[in-house]
Amino acid sequence: MKSIFLSFALLFALSTQPLLGEADASPEQVVDTEGNKVRAGVDYYIRPVPTTPCDGRGPCVVGSGFVLIARSPNETCPLNVVVVEGFRGQGVTFTPVNPKKGVIRVSTDLNIKTSLNTICNDSNVWTLDDFDSSTGQYFVTTGGVAGNPGKDTISNWFKIEKYEDDYKLVYCPTVCNFCKVICSNVGVFRDSNGNQRVALTEVPYKVRFQPSA
């Protein structure tokens, strides 16, 4: 009787274990506007998805893109990340937390770097700036460090998440197990100069990834 009980107990224990490969299933791969896998180290344009698609009855707006601009005439570096209209933007590369991985997957920590030569000595790696008390915002700027995941680089890690039929960028790094971090969408905030600065926002900002070539 005891052996029968143990057999049933073992069967129950095995039945509650995840199926082979289920626990280790990789997150979904991010795809570009052509339906191909987004790959690490390759240039892409981050393109905001138009809220009003072109219907073919008139001239189509080129759309918007992510670019780097100086903070002000008196403060050039580091550069701010902003969204401009009528321009596809400047190319960026994505580098996952595990640099050996060749493709970019959703919900995975990654660095974003704008591919642009500037006069700044800082890097073009995106990073979350300190809290701006004048606007009540956390802005995305440059000067971050690529790689070296941990508490010292916590502000340099972003993620791509699926959003409806497209994607959104988020800030919610998991490269430090004991760090307290903010988790928020990455969207735009229009400042007093009319610039659409990239910042942490409550509202998701739908984007796509267009190959640069």
C-alpha cells in the first residue's frame, strides 16, 4: 500500500513540473518593418507609428524619428534624445545584456546607441538623466556606458516590449537584483521650447524599427 502511495505521489510531482523547455523558453524576437529579425549591432531607425495612417488620398507625411540635439545654445553636451517630425531620424544600434546573443528579444535588457559622430567626448549610449525638478520629468540623454550590467550602469538599460501590433520602449532594468528602479514607458514630453524630448511617460509610445539600409 505504501509503495502504491509513493508511486502516486511521484506521478503527481512529475505532472506539476514544467514541460521540457517550457521554463527556458526565450522571449519573442523583435522584428523590423520588413518582417526580419532585429539584430544586435545593426543600424535601425526608431520610427513612431503615425496615429493617422496615410490613406493615399493626399501627400503622405514622412513621419517622425529619434535624433540627438544640444540641450541649449549654451550647453551642448551631453545631447538630448528627441523626436522630430518630417525626418526619419538617426540610426541606432541595440546591444543585449548578453552580447553573445545576435538577435534582439522583447523584455530583455539592452543598450541603445545612436550612430552619430558628435563633438561631445561622451558616448552616444542612451541613459536616463537625473530627475528634472523644473519639469517633473526623467529625460533620456546620452553619455551612458555600454555593457557592464549592474548597479553602476542601471540607468543605461532599456527594453523593447510588444505593444498591440507594434512595439514600445520601456525603462525597467533587471540587471541589478537588489536595486530599486523606476518602471515606466519611454515616450515624449514637449518642453517649453517645443522640443519633443524623450522621457519616462505614463502613456505608451508606439514605435517600429526600420532598417537603415
